[in-house]
Amino acid sequence: MLEHKKHNPLIALLGAAALFVSVPTFAAAAAATSPAAAEAPVAAPAEESAESSSEASKSGHDLTVAGMFAQAVPVVKVVMIGLVLASIISWTILVIKLLFFAGLNKATTNYLEGFRGARSIADINRLSTSDEFAGNPLADMAAVATEEVQISKQAGLAVSGEHRDSTLHRASSSINAVQAGLAKRLSGGLVFLASVGSIGPFVGLFGTVYGIMNSFIGIANTNTTNLAVVAPGIAEALLATGLGLVAAIPAVVMYNVFNSAIAAYGTRSEQFVSELLNSLSRQLDKGA
């Protein structure tokens, strides 16, 4: 009994020492498991992000302009093609009309220099009917006016003196007939520009409305509101509105520019008519 009591303190001492040695081991194990526990909440969003990227890649959407056009529904494709063609035609009209007005104004300036140097009705007629100025509106006006005077003389009619006013009246009527077709001649293509400028945005808007409606139907069928899945279809639809504006804005600007050019040339032609009639009147007073 006494022997057993003497060994008890020794056993207790050895037990305490073993417990002391084992504490750092348990602490190290706890420290090793702690970072894993801390990283566990972060892994979930990463997994969600990877899942979202996976859905976006599975959808196969190319968000370039060419890719969005290729993936658009047929109705929206037709709208886009129509707007692109309208834009191409508008720019073609721009180039043609710019070259036309540049050549027209240059030829008109050259003609006016020659007209002001003419000394008789015959000289004016010869200059106006020359190949150099064939098709020039001012030359055409002078040609028909001088031809009317010459035809009257060939018919045995008096063209000067008290008959001067009636001769000038006939010449003025011939000039008005040429002027009547001048506006139509200069305004070719403007109706198309006005149409593109006025209805282009609405055509693009129709394509957008149809495309977005189709996208919402797809959302309802797939039961998903994930932006990576929904956004491409909406972007494709909005591209139609963008193309509508791209076609319409330049067309409106071109229409206004050419309207101003036509008005300026119309003013120039009116001034020439007055100058032409004054020249004819002088020649008739001289007994031409």
C-alpha cells in the first residue's frame, strides 16, 4: 500500500510531461487546418465566376460588329443589310454630286467669260451651241433665246423697233422652258437622300425592337437572367439602331449641302437671265 502511494507522484509527473510535449503538436495541426478553412468561403465565388464564364463561352457569341451581324435573327439581318446599302448609295451620290457641281460651276464661269465678250446675237448663239459648253444650263438658255430671234428673222418677222418687246417676250418664254427643267436636272438623287435621312432611324429602330423582343422570348424559354447569356442578343438588336443613325445622319447633311448648292446655282441662273435679256435688247436696238 505504501509502495503504491510512493509510485503515484512519479506517475503523475510523467503524465504531466507527456501532456506538455503533446500541446505544440495539437497547435501545429490546428494552424495547418486554419488556412484551408479561411480559403473555403473564397472558393465559392471563384467557382461561380468560372461557371458564368463557362456559360458565356458555351453560348458562342462573338461581340464584334461582324459577329453580331452573323448571329442576328433574319429580320434584323435584312434591316442591317438595307441600311448598309442605303448608306453606300448615299455616299456614292455624294461623290457624284460633288464632282458634278464642281464641273458645272467651272464650266459656267468659263461660259460667262465668253458670253460677256460676244458682240452680236450670232456670236452668242455660236458660243452657246459649241461642243465646249454643250449641256451647260446657261448656255442652253442663251442658245434657245438667240435661236428664237434667228427663227423670227428667218420667218420674215420684224424683231427690232416697235417689235422688240414681242421678240424679247418670245425669247423669255424659251428661256423659262429651259429653267423649268433646271431644278429637276440639278436635284437628281436628293429624293433618295431625304428618304434615307427621314426613315433611316425608324427602320433601325424596327430592327432593334424586333431583336430585343426575340431576346426576351429566349430569356423566357431558357429561364435565365445571366447577363452573359442575355446581353449578346440585346447588343445585336441595338446594332440595327446604330446602323440606322450611321445611314441617316450623313444623308441629312448631304441633302442640306446639295440643297444649298442648287439654290446658289438657281440664283446665278436668274442673274444670267437678266443679263442675257439686256444683251438681246441692246442688240435688237442696234438693229441686229
